[in-house]
Amino acid sequence: MADICAPMSGNIWKILVKEGDKVKEGDELMIMEVMKMEVPIASECNGVVKRLAVSEEDAVEADAVVAVVE
């Protein structure tokens, strides 16, 4: 199981997966907006998205868990 964390503080702009989706290492899970730049957040392992801890437009701090892949 892997906790996927935000690489920096920003806003969740777009969520590209839903709970239950199968993902591979490197697949983009969501896109953050940080200082008007798009920053992708990718899966760190192969597995299934067990939990999304954020919604679109949520503000998150650096290192906050945004998803769990098992």
C-alpha cells in the first residue's frame, strides 16, 4: 500500500481517477495548480486506488496524503 502525497502546497485542479480504478506506477492520478502551473501527481506503484483523500478545488499542504493506492 502506498500513500500518495502532494509534492508541494497548492490546489487540486483535476482528479483523473476514481476509487476502484487500477493504476500502474507513473500513471497520473490528479493535477495540482501551484502558482499558475500544472503539477501532476502520479502513482508510485501498481495497484488499485483505494481512497481519494481530496476533492477538486481543495487546498492542500506539501506532503499531505491525497490518495491511497493498494
